[in-house]
Amino acid sequence: MNEVAPIEGGKRGRRGGGRSANARGRGPAIKQLPWQKLVNNDRPTEPLPPEGVEAIHDGAMRILEEIGIEVLNPQAIEILKGAGATVEGELVRIGRDAVMEHVRKAPSQFTITPRNPDREITVGGKHILFGNVSSAPNFSNLDVGRQSGTQAAYQDFLKLTQYFNCIHFAGGYPVEPVDLHASTRHLDCLFDKLTLTDKVAHAYSLGKERVEDVAEMVRIAGGLTQEEFEAKPRMYTNINSTSPLKHDFPMMDGMIRLAKMGQPTIVTPFTLAGAMAPVTMVGAVTQSIAEALIAIVIIQAVRPGCPCVIGTFTSNVDMRTGSPAFGTPDYMRATQITGQMARYYDIPMRSTNACASNIPDAQGAWESVFSLWAAMSSGTNVVYHAAGWLEGGLCASYEKFVMDCDTLQQLIWYMKPLTTEPEDIALDAVKEVGPGGHYFGAAHTQERYETAFYSPFISDWSNFENWRDAGGVRTPERANQMWKNILAEFEPPAIDEAIREELEAFVARRKEEGGAPTDF
């Protein structure tokens, strides 16, 4: 069943999230569902029979045994040697027995606890989590159009991330703030993230300094000793392979550093069928699994039992232009098949709410709905970019963020467990109304009508004449006003002033030291 855990009142970090009155004294900008630990009890869709799953597993093992993966990180190569791999230069091959020996050490479920322990999330099992759009270089809204990322826009998206209860974790930078210098950007960004949100935070695996600075800031924000920080997951990272069949230096480096501290990594190969992977979707998934498993072997060799996640970003390309396509039937099937493989290895799975549309239009909506349904039907545990993604990830949209959150709420409502008690079967109501009557005035309806169905905050259910007479406002325009109302009423979550000062001092010191190198 769904575990409902509203975050209201109490100790630190309880403000924000859309529960306070807005700055003009009105009620909340929208009516939203409470923060919930979601469980997807539906049986996953499994396109492949058991022998198909075995065929993909065998193919992935043969890639690792016979073809090999290029690993550009010397430390990772040494770890793989110790795990039983053979190495020729930077090409690594490893037998299936050694692979599976390490993969079996990965946990099937784990928790991540941020600075507000009431925002703890569970990864794995039947749990499903939604995160904000991440890593877009541009942002857009109906007022300013499309622009390069700024810190102000980055902060706006963090506020939306905190406000919406359907967003469970704060992923990478919603938009890259290019007005901040690259050497110290991570310091400003994590300070904003840890003070404007109290949800689980992410670190980019882009070199020693960025990973270790973020880990230290998360430790400070939680008021933790180093031992307490390393005793359980408090943050996470995501890495991508450089498909086909390659892992680069900085992502491997960050993954290894966090594994030593017991912090999880989501391993997400980026395989586009027909471009960076075979044109057949099962072939693309097979390659993706091989690229993911070798990274999981490294994690488990570094720290047995360290949490990790298999990610999928397998889709197809437009074979006329080479552009990536998302929310396609092929993308949906690839996601469902990867779900079968994740369950085969008993490791949690990540997928993505992706679309290729350039604006928050019907194409963006249907591609996102298909992507989200692929996540739901595949048994995905972690959904990246669940709100705000446009242009195949090149743009974060204010309006799309709001539109996606209404879609997410509808999926959350859809996952409500069903009961078949007498009051649900409602024979008394049927008897009361009888043949030819209506249920509007029935006692059963009157007792339940306010909470019987999901009520969207973005859709307009009025008839055409009423919609026209009210100004004919379209969905993106309604979303535009909503995000403005949300930002107007936003209150940051509470944080202990001593902790805030310690974070400020750490950021100032690391800036004086130069931050992180900007070339590798």
C-alpha cells in the first residue's frame, strides 16, 4: 500500500513544499497531494519470456568476456584486475563468474536520508521516486523565451523542486548556471540546493574536488560526523558510460570516491539504438547492461554491499537526422526490458521522463506520458527528469515543470491501493438509487464526492463557451501563472543557523583555495 507521510510542522526543514499561505495572504497556489512514499503494486510489463532475459544476459556476459570495455581510469583498472579481470592497455575483459560474484553483493533496496530525515527515500523493491529535471544548459518560460542558464533560474527550479510534494529528490542542477564560474559553481549550487531544499541531493562525478566538496557539504548540512555520514547513504551520484563500450576518467573517479564513503551511484549508459548501440532494441539493451555491470563490479569491489542502481537511457534516433527520439514505442519497450534485467540481477532501476519536443506542447505532453508510463510499467524505482524536461534534455521549462507535476500527481493517484469492502461495492447506494435514477444526491455520493476522484490543478474541464468567455487560456499559459504564484508563496525549509554559517564558511574557504580545476 502507499505509505503517506505528510511533512508538516515539527522540527527542522518542515516549511516549504506548498503548505503555507502565499505572500499576498491567499491560500496555496495549488492543491497538491501530500508527500508520500510511493509503492507501485502493479505487476510490471515483461515483453520478454525467461529465455529472452537469459539471451540478453548471455549477450552482456559475452561482451564483457570477449569484446571488453575500455576503461580510461587507471584506479578503476587496478580495481578490476583485483576483481579477476584481464587488461590490455585500457581494454578490460572479465568473466561472467567474477561479474556475478560481485553483482550479487549489491543490495536490492536501500534508503537515502537527507538533512531532513522526514524526506528519507527508499530505493528499490516496489518503491518509485520522481526527481526534477537535471543538467539542462538552457531554460525557458513564456515571458523570456529560451535563454542560457543562470543562478536565478537555477534557484527558481530548486524552489519548484522543494514546493512540489510529488518530487522526491533534488537531482543534478535543474539548469546549468553558466553565470557562475565553473571552478566554484558547484559550491554555490550546493549551497543553494542545501538551503532552498531539504530533499536528497546529488553530486556530479566530475573530478575529485566536486565530489568531495559536495560530500562534505551534505555532511555539514546534516549535522553529521564523518562516521555518521559514511554509516548510511546520505546523497548519491549518477554516472554515464561513453557508449559504445567505454567509461571515462572523471565519472569513474567520482563513483569510486563515493563508494569508499558508502554513498550510492546510479549507473546509466546512454545508448541510442542506431547511433551508439545496435539498431535493434534488444541489442541496445544488451550493450547497455554490459556497460552498467562493469561499473557495478567496480563499486562492489571497492565496498561490498555499497548501494547502486542500474539506469536505462536506451532509446532510438531519427534515422533521417541522427537526432535522439524519446517517448517512442521503442523507448517504452527498451525501458520495460531493462526492468526485466534489473529484476534478474536484483538491483534497483532508474529510467527517465524524456521528450524531444522543443516547447511545452502536445508533443511534449504525449512523449512524457509515454515515458512515464514506461517507467510505471517497467517497475522503475527512480525516475530522473520527471518534471521540466524539454528538447531531449537541452532545456528546462518552467511551464513544463508545472504540467509534469500534475501528470505525476495523477500517476500517484492511480497507484492508490484499491479495496473491495462493502462500502466500496456500494450495494446500499445501488439499492437507494434503483433503476433509472442518478447518484448525485445519494448519501453514498454526498459522503465521498469531495475526495472520490483526482482533481487536476492544470487541466481546464469547463465547456467551450465558458473556457472561451474566461479568456481562452491554454495549458502552458495556465502553467505560467501557476509557477509565478508558487514562487511568490515559496518559503525555504528551515535550517539551523549554525549549520548555515558552517556551510557559508566552507564555501568561502574552498573559493579562496580555487575550487575545482576546469580542465582535465
